[in-house]
Amino acid sequence: MDLVLVRHGEPVRLTSSDTSGKPADPALTERGHAQAARLCDWLSHETFDTVITSSKLRAIETAAPIAALLGITPIVDDGWLEYDARADDYIPMEELRATKDPRMQAMIDGRWQEFGGAHPDEFRAQVSAALDRTISTYAGKRVLVVCHGGVINTAIALVIGLDRHLWFEPVYTSISRVVASRSGVRSVSSVNESAHLYAQRQLP
């Protein structure tokens, strides 16, 4: 089966005061919606049997244009939720990096519990189960999964046998592809595709 993993588009910044202490669930920014539209245009030449998203609004909104084009109702699967799904704020990684926020180093180190995240081992098990379940359920199919950067890091690491948490930075609406055979062999055919953000496909 062909598994196409997409990171959501750019989301709105939320602090704990915005969420009143509840888990942050930001929508896409205007730029994020534009990224989702470009993703839809780029993938419009491909066929998919199923579209899956996490239950976070930023993933659902990113998936919406391509799902509508395909005439597919997305399936929500919380196995594809991010490691910080229970955190009460959402501060973009680029801001954390630019401001030298200590949460950035904690994120890299896997100390996710310090800011409301899951334990890395728990998260890895969650993503592994979602990956296994999706591959077994949709054997021989083409599946688009719209999820999160940490999820994609972990899923790709599992396929290639890498024992690391966050080892590359998927850009917003980037595309990474996994191929899984019926015999159980899994491989990665691309990581972090982003040409759709900079180029326009010339369709016949």
C-alpha cells in the first residue's frame, strides 16, 4: 500500500490564556489555508482510496480541500495525534527557536511531559499502532494521512529503524511517502516534499 503522510498547514498561535487551560486546538491561519489549497492542487493528479486525519482542527482543515476534491469523507483517527495534544497552548516551533524558548530544547530532548506532552515511549507506541493498523486495514490501497510533525518524524523513524524522536523538521503541508508490501516490507520513498509551496503544476 502507499501511505502519504502530510503535515498540517500553519496554525494560529494560542496561549494558555486563549484556551482557558483546555487542550489547544488552533485553526489554520490564512497562510495555512493557502498552503492547504496548494497541497490540494499538487495532489489533484493522484488518486486516494481513503483520507485520514487526527482530530485536531489544523489537520482537519488541511485535509478538507483534497478530501472534497476526491469526494471522500475523512476518517478521524486519534492514533495520529501529536505528542503534545493535551498541551494548553500552541506556540509554533519557529517562534520557540527564534526566541530561544527553553521548551525548544525540551522538545528536542524528548522531555515533552514538561509542557503537557506524552512520554516519548508512550508516543512511539501510539504512532507504531496507528501505522500498523493503517497498513493492515488498507492493504493494497493508497491512503492520505494528514497529521503532525512529531508523528511524521516517529512514523518515518519506525520504518527505517531509527531510534530518535525528532530528527528532521517537516515543513507545513510537506509530503512524506511510505510504501508497504503485503509481505511486510516497508520503505520510505520520499521525505519532506515541499515543491507545491513554491511551484505551480502545469496540468494538461
